[in-house]
Amino acid sequence: MTYEKVLADVPVRLRIGDGWREAAGGRTFPVTNPADGAELLAVADASPADAVAALDAAVAAQAGWAATAPRERAEILRRAYEEIHHRRDELAALITLEMGKPLADAYAEIDYGADFFRWFAEEAVRIDGGYKVSPNGRGRILVMRQPVGPSLLVTPWNFPLAMATRKIGPALAAGCTVVVKPAEQTPLTTLALATILEYCGVPSGVVNVVTTSDPAGAVGALLSDGRLRKLSFTGSTEVGRLLLAQAAGTVLRTSMELGGNAPFLVFDDADLDAAVDGAILAKLRNMGEACTAANRFYVQRGVADAFAERLAARMADMRVAPGLEDGSQIGPLIDEAGRAKVGALVDDAVGKGARVLTGGAPLGGAGYFYPPTVLADVPGDAALLAEEIFGPVAPVLPFDTDEEAIGLANATEYGLVAYVYTRDLARALRTAEALETGMIGLNQGVVSNAAAPFGGVKQSGLGREGGPTGIDEYLETKYLAIEL
Ligand code: NAP
């Protein structure tokens, strides 16, 4: 397998209905490699009218797909799960080429992403309803679940495969047709995934893919179209707010997986080695470009210095290199704007008195590399404590009491995930109950799991993806009143 061949196999057009087509006017936009800035491919640049054509196809296919036997929908998803694994080398290369993450992280994303197809293949045949006697004894209440209908799935660039499968899996399992709008920086993996779904028997019009450099235009055209029944969005809280406001226009059902600002709490009874291992995962997986990335490390005062020093030693040892290079552990950030934002946040903290234990400045040369960075003595007003860093930077701050740690952890508009390290079960449960987040990693640095409900509270989102309730996001409940 050569990388040229992997790229040559990507269909760079729009997937609409039963085929692949150019965008109106033959327009394209470039997709580049963040490891060196070079152009990889040019892909079709959809206009709002192209996006509406994709919705036309999804609407036309909706009734047929909803009527397809759940077992058949399940088996298509199961075949797609197998096929993703079969093509894992090509997909991993593609993810690394367009997104930058090290190949090892790309393979981990493939395992995670494919699992959503396996999980929802299993859920497709378990959609149930209810039958009950009305309190008056005469009536009967029959409840059925039906697909919501044509759904728009908007995904971010940081997990090009998994963010798509996490939405396409439950939508298809529930009987919904979809229009997928991948991120501009990473459309290639989604296009490759569309070929897999086609190969595995997804009928024409059920999965449509629209790549565009005009997300506001294309998405806006669909959100104002009354035939669209659902928006599932993963991305920043800022864009999520805009889309929620637009969705209000047609009272559209929405699922919102938005930004995070995860606290990582280490209590003084924690296994410090395990906490450092967990911190490496929670901080450096995906170069810190994850909504679940630990953003703030609060460590009980007695162990704070030891934790910061050990973390800095481990992070200084990580190999920063293009993701396709052997042994790469930290790839480039997604683009210059992303790297500049990380740099500005570090400069702001250092300007206010933070101490650099390792890293602290962008690397020279080609690509958007920023080294793993640990900051100690971070002042409470540093901007990186309030904003998503989205880079390999770990600010470490001490705390004294449990109440103080919980207060600091909750002092944010976000509420996606928190990490807690302690060996005291009662303390763990008290803390978990008090944290305002949708997910908690207890003595572990990764929470992502297709079998678990993923999502946030506060301004981190609405709804859950994955787990036994993930399919509910794509189902309506209809009740039938019967008087005997
Ligand atoms: P983003 O800028 O919000 O973009 C996400 C998607 O929305 C992209 O497809 C983007 O298209 C599109 N978009 C941007 N502006 C739009 C507009 N005005 N109207 C309609 N669509 C628009 O986020 P990102 O930078 O790709 O991803 C990083 C963010 O995603 C972080 O905040 C991260 O925390 C969050 N995230 C959350 C989760 C979760 O499960 N909670 C998971 C992963 C990532 P373009 O690419 O063309 O701009």
C-alpha cells in the first residue's frame, strides 16, 4: 500500500443519491497535510443548492429505508464494521494524512469508530415500544418508536472517522436517511467511509455526503428546509449556539456534542504513577485536540509538585514527529490558526506568572508542531483555564480541600467530562456526584466507549451518543389511544 494509492482511491466528489457528482460549476477546495502544509487532494465544493440536492435524495429514500427490516439494516452496519477493519491500513493512513495524528492514534480511532457500527447493528433489532392499561381500566396505551426522518450530521475534524460513525450508526439503525457534512479540513475519511457503506449494501440516497468550504451556506440551506427533521452536530460550543438558534426556526430536533474544559483532579491518596499515566492519555491523545482532553490539572497540595515534575518528565520524552513517521507520538496541530491559539494561551499564562516545566514555544520548520508543555504556578486568571486549549499543554494548579477542588472543577460554562484520581471509594463517589459533567473517568484517562452514553451538560451539549440510549436521538415516540 502506498500513500499515493490511498489518496487515488478517495472519491473526491459529492455523494448524492445513487452516484458521485461534481459540485455546481465544478468548484473544488484543497485538503492539506498538517505535517507539511502540502495539498493532498482537491474535493468538490458544494453550494447550498448542492446541499439541497442531497436532502432531496435523503427525503426520497426515507420511506424505503424506514420500511427496511431492522435485521437487514443491522446486517449492513455489521458488514460495514467488518469492512472498516478490513481496510484499516488505508483508513489509518488517510486519517493521519489529513488530520495529522500519529498512526497509532489513527488505528485507535478506527477501533473506536468501527465499534459504533457494531454496537448500533446490535441495537437496530432491539427498538421496542409498549402496551399498558390506562389508569381508568378501559383504555389501552400503545407506544411505538419510529425514525425521526432525514437527518443532517455535521462533524468536526479531530476524529474524522469516529465522529461520522457515531452519528451514521444510530441514524441508519433507527431507519433515518442522512446528509453528512464533514469538516472542511478532513473530508477524505468520510468520503472513503461512504464508499464502504455503498459497498456494504446501503441503498441509494440513504447516505449522502456534502463537502463544502461554505458550511454556513450549505448547513443554513438545510436548516431552513422543512423537510429536514433532525440535526446532529459535533463541534465547538460557539458554532453549536448559532445552529441551535437556526434550528429554532423549524423547531428541529437537535443533538449537540460541543466543547469541553475537562478538569483532572488528583487527590493526595491517589496512586501517583497511575495518575501520571492517565494524565498522559487524557492530555496527549490526539495531541490534546479532543473535546475530552484534560484542560486543567488540579492536584492536592501535598503531591502537586511531585505530580507536575513526573508529568513534565514524561511529556518531555514524547517523540514529536509527522504522524506517518515510525515512533511518532505527537503529530502536528491541525493548522496554523490552531497552533497560534495554543501559543497565545501559553504566552498569556507565562506573562501572568506561570512557570514552564517543559515545552512552551512552537517548533520551527514545516508543519504545525507544538511540543508537549507543562506549566506550574498557573494564576487563576490565565485564559487557558477558561478556554479549550486544544493542544498538548497541561496547566497544573494546587488545591487544599475536596470542596475547593470540586468548586474549581465546576467553575466553567462547560460540563463534558472530568477525571478523578483517588483510592478512597467514598471520596470518589462524593466527588462524582458533585461534579457538573456528563461523564467522569475514575482512575482512568479515557472514557470513550461505543457502549456508553457520551455527552455533556451545561454548554457542552444536549443528548447522548452511543450506549443504549444513543439510538433514541433518532427515534420519535408515537402513542396510540385505544378504548376497549
Ligand atoms: P467547529 O468549528 O465548530 O466545526 C464543526 C463543524 O461545523 C464543521 O463541519 C464546520 O465546518 C461546521 N461549521 C462551522 N461553522 C459553521 C456555521 N457557521 N454553520 C454551519 N456549520 C458550521 O469545530 P471544529 O473546530 O471542527 O472541532 C473542534 C470542536 O469540536 C471543539 O470545540 C471540540 O471540543 C468539539 N468536539 C466536541 C465533541 C463532543 O463529542 N462533545 C467531539 C469532538 C469535538 P468547517 O469545517 O467547514 O468549518
